[in-house]
Amino acid sequence: MSDQSHRESRGEASVCPKCGVGALVQKKVRLGAMVGCHIWPRCDYVQMRSN
């Protein structure tokens, strides 16, 4: 298990790869799920996840 997936399984947030400051949060959206930086709109990192 990778360190990132291990942190996620324990509920710990990953650091945003774009800004290096914000934590990544998962949100349910109309098209499925996405992971984005919590300091949006200052950082606009978004990754769509498939269901």
C-alpha cells in the first residue's frame, strides 16, 4: 500500500500537488466524484474520479 493510500484510508488528507499548501478533499458532484484543493478558488486543482 502506498503512503498516500495509507493516509487516505486513515482519513488523513493528502497535500495538493499543485499548490503544495492545501489539503485535497473529495466531493460528490453531478458527474460523479472529484478531488479538489480545499483552498479553492486560490488554487484550482481538480481531479475527476470515476464511480
